[in-house]
Amino acid sequence: MPNSPVVVNTSPLLYLHQVGCLELLQNLYSEIFTPPAVIQELAVGKNQGINVPDINAIEWISITPVKSISLIPAVIDLGQGEAEVLALGLENPGSLLIFDDQLARRMANIYKLKYTGTLGVLVKAKKLGYLSSVASVITMLRQQGMWLTDNIINDVLRLAGES
């Protein structure tokens, strides 16, 4: 892995794919990494008929296993994907983790890991000129089932300069 890897969890990959914005990850970060548990979670979704990206066919995403299993947090309510993303972050200081799960974010804060989420990716993409409107993508994300409060949406639109 490079010095400052970007490690992405299931939901950002899934939602960005579903709204046609997965390439934003490549535009913003060049190469990204994801752990095997994320691939397994996406496979479960595919088997349920959900439109998921084929990570194996995307050359700029590297599937990267955790080297030290002991680093994977043993938190009951934490999904395996989030746990492995956190472990890769611990193994690679300076990483940027991309996930949406609140418990994973609390764990990242405890470990002092840097993170963002799907909406943070959209704001960065807008600021760098890769996206013309965050609001329109948020509408599509909600249609795909992403749970977002009005407060979160208002905060994100303000950050994107769209409020």
C-alpha cells in the first residue's frame, strides 16, 4: 500500500455505484483499497438482487487483506467490512477511511484515524470540479435507500456551497 492509502467500505462503494458516481473515487484518490469482507458483503447484496459494483473488474480498486487479524476490532455491532477497514487504517497510519457507519466513526475517533463518508466524497468532488451538484446526487442517494436526516443534508449542502 502507498504511504497514505484510501480504504473504502461497502456502503460508499454501493451507493456511489448506484447513483453513477463511483468514478469520483478514482478522480479524487487515484487508487483505493478495500478489504475482502467488503467484497463478501457486496456479493451478499448481489445475491439478493441489489445492483452492486463488480470490484474485481475495477482496476483502480485493490482488494487488500488485513495483515494482522489481531487489529480487527472485536465489537459486536460492528460489521465485518467496517472492522476490516478500521484494521487496515490501523496498519497504515495516515490512511483515509471512507465509511458511513456511525459506530465505525466512533471507533475511528477512538483510534484517531482520519475518515470521511459518501457525502464527504461528494463535497470534495464538487469543490474540485468533478461534480456540478451535490443536491441532485443526494436526491438519488435517498431514492436508493440511503438514510439521511434533513439536518445532515442541510449541513452537506452548506459545505458544498449549495444552501
